[in-house]
Amino acid sequence: MQTEENIYELLKQGEIIKVEEALASVQAWNEKLIILNRLVKIFHTEVESGSEYTVFDYSVNMDVLAEHFTKVKLMLRRIEFDMPKEAINEFYDYCEKNKVSVYMLASMVLINTFYKEKVCKGLIDLYKEKKGQKSGEAEYFANLLKYIREKKSDDNECK
Amino acid sequence: MTMNVNNKKICFIICTNDETLLKECILYINQLEVPCGYETEILSIKDADSMTSGYNSAMKMSDAKYKVYLHQDVLIIEKDFIGKILDIFNSNKNIGMLGMVGNRTIAADGCPWSDGMHRRVGEVYADIIKQNCYSLFSKAEKPYEDVVVIDGLLMATQYDLPWREDLFKGWDFYDCSQSLEFIKAGYKVVVPYMEKPWCLHDNDILNMVNYKKWHSVFRQEYENIYYKWTDNGKNDQNNVDVSNMKKAVYQIFTNGSSLLNFPYPPVFKEENTDYICFTDMKDVFSHYWKIKYIENLDNEKPEENETIKNILSDYDKVYEIKPNQIIVEKIFEKENEYPPMIDVLPLDKLPNVKFDLSKLVPTKNEKGEYVYKKNPVYTGGKYEGREYVLTIGVPVSNQIETIDRCLSGIKPLLDNLDAELVVVDTGSTDGTIEVCKKYGARIVEFPWCDNMSAARNTGIYNAKGLWYMSIDDDEWFENVDGIIDFFKKGLYKKCDAAGYTQKNRLYKSADVFTENFAIRVAKITPDLHFEGRIHDCLTIEGNPIVLPLNAVANHEGFMREDEKKLNKKYRRNTSILLYDVYEYPAHPRYNYQLANEMANIGYFNEALGYFFRGIAIDMEYPDAYFGRQHATSILSTFYHATSERLFSMSKMLMSKYKFTDVEMAYFYYNLADVGLRCSHAPEEVLENYKKYVEYKNKYDKNPIGNEMKAFTGTHVCKNPAAITDGHVIAFCAYCKLGDMEGAIAELNYIKPDEVFNETYFFVEGVLRADDELFEKVFDMISAIQCEMWMNEFVYQFSKILLEENMFELCKERISLYLQKLSIKSTDTFVERLWEKLQTGTAEKLKKSILDDSTMDKGLQTLYFENAVIRKCLSDKSDMDVHMDVFFKYVQKTGIFAERYYSINVLNDDSDMAVSGEIRAAYDIYTAMKYMDDSTSGQIIGQIVGRLRHALKSFPGFKKEISLILDTIKSTM
């Protein structure tokens, strides 16, 4: 079994498959390891979907990644809880600057938000405003919204 | 130096070591609405030595009267947070501190959660990285609820009390300590009522490194204070606080007094009433009862206990609730009208099943944890170390009739995916296994032990697939395309479990079914397992992402038309389920399933007791799904177990839970229907009907949204027959009310041949309509329907005839009805009507209808007369009187026969124009005439011949003919 330090070392070397294997045998989870596990799953989705950038392009340093993950999650939540426009613009700028993929955002929408439809609609509006009506990102979140609606209603999600 | 307190200031205090979290926390604080005249301040204490030292230093730095101590990972999302906490603080100066989550009571070890979350109150949105959840522990009462300790995620104060940094030098138990410091100082600690959570807590993994150390410090310092909020401490309170209450409801709950070991909360609790549970068990706990522990309570005569007597003597009124009863309504203002309780049958008294405690095989360990074997971890396979992407598990038991249908539905999965078939054989001997082997199944033997989950868990344990799909041998897939896509397109990598639609077919001969979403596909983890001895449920760790699949499986579990099989299944399921309910008395799912089993087979009253028990459980241990499900079932079931009491309770239940439009439509439909059946005022029926229409209209605007949330009751909004029946209910109510305009409006939606269940009401409406409407609607009813609805007409005529001033109307309408009946049906109608009428009414009706101007009318008249005579015949026990009546009957029939039939027809047995009864009566009538004429030997021979012929034509007269023959013999 790999130690936590070894896993982060494998990450630094870009050995994502080995990181994933090592995570499978982790017994004692902590916040950083859980985040890494999430990031590996996001990475797979990004690769399978042909994303230009992956989350590990941002960094392979776990401390940096953990902070990045938390920032994106917190800033995404601003849409959910009606924070002012400047705060949401800050989120957009951060994602653009740091090449945050729609797959990472989708993962957070699905797992870390309470009002998924609202967040999805917010993302659609945001990307349309910033990148135009035919924005690929807006279309992606429109599909995600459809999927969420099919899955269940907002009310039920919060129960 | 003392600082002047600023009464118009709120200070937010955050101990922080993370700039990102702090920034976000402050962003939300800055968005809060600040009441006019107030100001806010934010103090962040960086890298404090301990929570208490950080908070103390901030507290001393700020002059704000109100302080909100919160974690850096807490976001205040309620914009009016400040206004709301000020309202609470201003409403009661004794409130020292409030929090978002707290404890009503505390475990004996002083830990807020060491023995479960049932003591917690309050709510918060929680995000724990890998999942999110809406943590509603138990809603606080309005406007706030007193607690013993609050959670440190957010603590708001209106007075400054020093934090115990002398004791707590870490990050644990500072919150419990501060709560008890406030209580020690004479203040209340409360959790406010929140419509929705006011905060979001971005929890991470708890750092428990020093937890034990600070726990021990806390116990040492506060045990004597918090003891009174522990279960034992509460029991030890010798005087129940009852001084201002006049009424008490009490329960004597002794060890072993119930097989359902639980003092059930009342479903409806009345204000200003004390609810006291006297018990000799130290571990009894309830939010709803004031528990009074009494040592050495005499189980034989507990009511004679002096302590109990003393306590109860303080009240003006006391009511006892037995351990197997639940209070179901606010009865005290109408105590003479309804009994206040509903019985819950003990487990050993359920119909047709046996409960034998000695046969209980426990499924949980000493800690109360469900026992299962952890699934093995594999390496080397291409699917995360496992050999297949999917294992399909089928537990089987002598299902030779259905197994091939089941497996042929699965075959496309085996053909198209890297999948294996594992069959768990629980002892088949009928060739089922041979069929399974043809499909390449790997057979795992499992000796049946009355535990379906154990069988399924054996399947999971032996699986070599990455995912597991469970299907039963009496199920079969209509299509599996969605499942194939799920695996082929890699969707399975993005979720933890999946489900498909299960159609529970109710009839073999008809396409009638209920649908539910069944989660039956899941990724195998070491802890994946089923729970439940019979109606098992897949238990998946955490808050799994579940994907709905485009696949439909049919299930033939409860075929309504095979009553014998249904009964057998009920007996099998219930006799196993009993042990789940016994072992997990507060488990809402098991309780629901048990009640459902009884309702399915028609034990509605017994089922209702358990459905109510489910609501009581929900009040003690709130469950978002099953509390509502139990209520839904009551509101659906009371239709069958019609009773006034249930009717009065249903509206209360409807406001207790949040139901969908379609459910509300269904409940109001039932209320209107049952109201009409129970002869409630038509105004009330129409009021409920209009509510039904209102909700149906809402449903029509959003049918998909509604059906996603609930399946119950959709038929009253979708099914044309049920909708027509709804119009019939309203039509009948309008007719009863005398509102013919309303009735006509409803009639526009009714085609008589489409009336399905409500034929009685339709006929009642028709018969109560005014002449104009009656003529119109009676024209719409065909002769065939008149015959088909004979029972309905008989019932309604007999009912309406008894009403004042309705005789004339009924008389005319009976004549019109008879015109639509065939002659043969007339006899049946008259006979049935006469059975229901008092003799006086029958005679009066007969006289007013008598008319023999034509053969048909003559025959009708005869039937009327004979019906009266037959009724007399069945009433007479004295044979002389009986024979007098019989001769009258024979005479009337004979005269009729002579008048309308030729002698040849009457003497020709093969002529079907004459019924056997009329022919026999004519023979007896003729024989009687011979007897009057002469007693010569030749004549006697003819008399005997006629009587024998009569007996042959209609053996029903055997007794009377024998008597006549005996009389003749005695005179010779």
C-alpha cells in the first residue's frame, strides 16, 4: 500500500493511473485525498471527452490542486446563493484564466451543489453573456440541465 | 478597562487559518441585510492557539452586544439572518445563545452524537467534498426550541460570557462547554425554527486526533450539569413539570408490555396537555412523552402505583393510552363522538401469520450494526481488478414456470457485455437450475434461511463483476437497451448506482400495473449489501449518484386475480417481515412494508394501525420519504376502510406533509367519494370535488413534473373511467342538493356506458333529478344498462322510498324503469326490491302500480303480488298460515295463467313461453278447483296427476305439494 506522500509523489510525476490504483487501496481518507480522488475522476472524464485541458494541466502539486478545487467549488456556489455580479464575474475570470473545464464544473454541480438546476441555468446565462448565444459551454450546461431535470426535481435533491 | 456595549452592533468572529475560506465566508456576511440603525463588524483571528483563546480575544476586542462566532467554512446564506436572530434575542431576554444545530438531550457520555443523531435538532446544508446533503436532524419548534448544547459551526450570543480557555486548549468541546456555561449562568440556549437552513457548512473530514482528550475534560467538568439532560437524568426527575396543564394523556409502558417496544408519539398532539409515559425501563426515550421512570413498577397492577396516582391527581382530566394504541386526532373537544385512539395490532396478533420469537435469527450485532460479510477486493481483472464489468445475480427457488422468461430477458446483456450470470439457488428441485445452466449461469448454493438479503448478499459476495445487477426469478425485462448503453458508453464510470422502472403487474389477464423506480444496479464496493429479510433494499455507502436507465422490468409479485397465491405470498412475506419490524421497531421502511402487505390483501383496518404507527415513528425519527409514504397510504387506504373518524383525520394529514398536485387531487377525490358514500352533506362533497378539480388542473399543466415525484393517484387525473366517475360524484351531489344546473353541467361529461365504479351514485343522481333532467338522463340509459344496474336501482329506490314525500316520485319512476326491463327481469327486480322494503311500503307500492290491461302489465302485476306473498311465505313458521298464503299465491298465478295462456301451452311442458313456476302454480290451482268440485276416485286421480306434474315443473313447491297429498290421503 502506498503512503499518502508516495501518492502525491506519483502525482507530481504525472502517473495518474498509478495514483488512481493507489487511491483504490487507501484506508484512511483525509480531505486532500478525497479531493485527489475527485480530481482523478474529473481527469478521466476530461480525457474521454477530448477536453483540450485537463485539471492536472493546472498543476500536479496536491496543495495547489486542493486550493484550486476549493476555490472553484466556493466560487461556483456564488451562483447558487445569489451573490453579486462582480463575485460571479470573478468566478468566470478564474475559470477562463486557469482553464477550468466544463467537466470539472459539471462534477461540482452534480456533487457539491444543492440547487443543481439553478446553478446550471446560471452557468448557461453566464457563458451566453460572456461568449455569445452559441457558446459551446452554454450548450454543454443546457444538456446537463436536461439530464438533471430528467433525474429528479430540485426539491427532491435538497431532501 | 470596561467597554460600553453597543446595543446596535453585531460582530462576526471567525478563527481562521485559510484565506480562501475566510474570503468566501466574509463575502456572504457582507451580503446580509443589516436592519436599520444597526451596524456590523467582522473580526478574523488568524492562527489562534485554540478556539476558546481566539474567541475570547475577539470578544474582548468588540463592543458589539451581539456576536456571531462561526467557522471559516460556514456560509450564511439566509440574507435576513441578522434580523431573524435579533427577533429571537429580543423576544426573550433569557436567551443567551443560539445555534443552527443543537441537542435536545445528550448521551450519557456527554457527546452530542455518540449514540446517534436522534437527539439533534436544527438544520444546515452540508458539503463534505464527495457529496452534499441537506442535514435536517429534526426541525426545531416555532419560533425556537430549547436545547442543551449547540454545535460550534455557528454560535450567536447576546451576552458575553468568557470562553473556557482555561480548560479547552484545542478545537473540540469548546461549543458544548460554552452552551453549558450559558445554562449555568441562567440563560437559555436555543435553536431557531428555520424554513430552510440559514447556513451552509463546508465540512471536511473531522480531525478527531485530540477529541478524546477534550471529551474527557468536558465530562469531568460538566457531567453533574448535563446529567439532567441525559436519558437517565430525565428519568430521575421526580416531579414532572405539570403545574399549568389541566389535561394529561398517559401511557404505562412496562418492560414486555408490547412486542413493538416503543412508546409511540401521538400522531396529533393537543396543546395544553401533558403527555406522560410511566415506565420501569431506564433506556426509554421520546421527544413527545415526558418520561417518568418508576422503579419496581408492578407489571400486574401498574395503575395502582402511588407515584402515578399522585401525579395524575393533579389533572382535571386524564386519558390512558395503551402501549398498542396511538392517538390519532384532537379528540377532546368532541370526546363523546369518536374514540381517540387507533389500535396497532401486536405482532403476534396479526391475521393469518405466526410470530415466534424463538425463531428470530438476529441480523444486527451488539452495537446495532447490520451484519454482512465484506465483499472481496480483486486485482488482475480488467475492470478495476475485477473480471467482468457486470454480474447479474438472480436468487432462485423452484420457479420452473418463470425462470426461462426471466433469463431470456437477461440474455442480451450476457451477449453484449462482459457480463456473468450468478444464480443463487435457495433449494430448487423442479429443474430451475438446469434451465439456468443453459444460460451459462454459475450456481452458488445458499440454504434458505428466511432472509432474502442474505441470499442476495451471497450473490454480491461471489460476483466477479465491477457492477452488480439484481433481478428476481419472477421478473423479466421488456428491454435492456438502456443497461447495455450504460455500460458500453461508459456511463457507469460517472455514478455509483442505477435504477430502472419496475412494473408490478396486478393481473395476468389485463395490462394493469403500478410502477416504481427500483435501484437494482450498483458498483460493488466492500460494503455494498442488501438489508431486509424480505423486501430487501440495496444499501450503498454515502450519498450515491444514481442514474435512471431506460429499461423496464415486469414483476409478477402480487397478481390480484390469484387470490390463493396472493394469500400464500402475504403469509410468506409477512411472517418473515415481522422479524424485521421486531428487530428494528423504529425502522420506517419495514413498518411500511408490513402495513402494505396487509393492505394489499385487504386487511385495511389492520394496515391502517401500522400506517399510523409509521407516522408516529416519523415524528420521533423524521424520515423524508417514509413519513410521507405512510400518510399517502392512509389517505389511499381509508377509501377502503371507510370510517367517519378517518374522514375527519384525513384533512389534518393532508396538511401535515407536502404532497404533489396529483396526490392532492387523488385525496380530495377520495374525500368526495367517501363523503358521498357516508351521506355527508352534498355541499361538503362538492367542496372536496372542486378541490380535486383544482389540483387535477394543476396536474394537467405539469403531468411529467408530478409523476416524477409520485405515482400515487395518477389514475384520477389520467384514466378516463376514473375521471368520468369523478363527474358522477359531482352529478350525484348536485342532484341531492337540488342544483340541476350544476348537475347538467356535470352530465355533459358523462356517458352512462362509461361509468365505471360509481354506478350507484349515478343511479342515485338520476333518481333524485327533477322531472326534466330525469327524462333527459333516463333516455340516455339503455335497456341493457337498466338490467345491468338492477342492484343499483333496487338499492336507490328502496332508500329513496323511505324518505319523506318521495313515494309518488318513486312510484312513477319505478313504472318507467319497469318499462325498460324485460318481463323476466321484472320478476327479479320486484323480488329484490320487495326484500328490501317494509311490508307496508311494499303493499302501498303494489296497489299503486297494479294494472293488468295488457299481458305484460298483467305479468308485472302478478310479479308484484307474488313478491308480496313470497315475502310472507318466507316469514311464516306456522304451516297452516303458510299454506293459506301459498294457496293465495297459487290462485293469483293460476288466474293469470288461465287468462293469458291457452290450455295447450300450459299443458305442453316443452313450451318455454311459460315458466316452470307459473306452470306448477297453474297445476296446483287446477287441482284445488277439482277438489272443490268432487272427491270421486277418478277426480282424485286427476288431482294427484296435476300435483305430480306441478312437482316435476317446479320442485321448489315440494314441501307444499307433499302437505296437500298428505291431506288428500287422510281424507280417503
